[in-house]
Amino acid sequence: MKVEMLHREGLTILAFAFDATLDHAQVIEMARVVESAIAEGDALALLLDMRATEHISPGAVLSAEGAWTSLRSIGPVRRYAVVAAPAIAAAGVEAFGKLLPLESRAFDAAAVDAARAWVAATPA
């Protein structure tokens, strides 16, 4: 997994690019990075790039640490984008924004630059 972090006037943008298999270890590392950013106190914007991801292991989906971090991030995360998510995950991402106090979007693999621009923009 590759992680990029950008700080901009009260906003931390975290971009995660996952490996071919999204596994428990990557979810734990992502949770650690997000928890650290939450502790800094800035608003957060997250970009999950799944263009290289071919398989999601059960350990990634069933991670207690990942679930806990997801719950803790509800307030701090302002924008959440996923690039090249599987169809069912993309539908879930779009639904997040309707249920939670954040904006969320799923982007096709070819739209990674648009996803980066959107996640870094000031929310409406």
C-alpha cells in the first residue's frame, strides 16, 4: 500500500493506493494513519485508490480495527472518494454521503485525477 499525505489550511488529505490484494495488514496500516490524522485535529479528506486491487481478503472486510476507525472518522472526514471500487462497494460509497455527515463519491479507474481534485476541493 502506498500512502500520500497533504496538509492544507485545516485540512489533511490522505490518499491510499492499495495493492493487488487488499488484506488485513493494509487495513490496519490505513487505520493507524487515519487515527494519527484524527489526533492532529484537522478535518480529513480520504481517497482510496483501488485500481490495482484484484482481490479483497476476508480479513480486510472483517477487521475490527478498520471498523472502529471508520466509526471514529465520521466527524473528522469531510470528503471520501474511492477510485475503481467493485460495483457493490461503489454503491455503498455513494450511499455514505446520504446517511453520514460527509460527501462521498465513487470514481471510475480512468477518473483518478478528477477524484484527487474533488477530494481536495472545499466541500459544499
